[in-house]
Amino acid sequence: MSFSEELRTKTKKLALRVIKLFQSLPKTDEAKMIGVQLFRSATSTAANYRAACRERSTAEFTSKLSIVVEEADETVFWLELLAESKIVEEIKLQCLMNEYLGITKILSHARKTIKKGKK
């Protein structure tokens, strides 16, 4: 399995984990509002990475990677808010946060490398 296939599978599995987390959130207005944003950004990370893998040009690929990085970083933000607002214990979110931080770092580096290669 290639790196891009592995990452495509990983982002999809992470999105599924976030969906399960969303389903388990307390039924409060705060949890619902943050949960919806988390749900959106996590699934967008997976969907946009999948789309990036199908792009026809380097410019399109780089553009999609930028969206994936932004959405993965936003996912970390919503996870942090869930923890810091005490809606969910931080220990229960740490693994997901680390996974999304890793995706952000890897793809940020890839995007920079691609941009340097174009100069």
C-alpha cells in the first residue's frame, strides 16, 4: 500500500472515530455546537485528502493539501475546546489530537516541499 493510500485510509478511520465521539457527546447545547463543527472538520479532512489524491495537476494537489491541513488543524482546535471546556476528559481526546496534529505536520511539510520544487 502506498503512502497516499495509507493516509487516505487513516484519515477515513479517524473521521469514523470522530463520528463515534460525536454520537457519545453529552446532549447539551455546547457539546452539540462544538460537536457539529468537529464532525464537519474531521470528515472534511478525509474527504479533501481523498480528492487531493485524484487531482490532475501539482497546483490542484497543493491547493487541496492546503485545505486538508487547514481542516485537520481545525479538528485539533475543536478537540481542544471539548477538553478545555470539560465537556470531555482530555485523556479521552489526546490520541485523536495527536493523530490530527501528525497529519497537519506531515502534510504541511509535503506542501512546502512541493512549493519549493516549483521554484
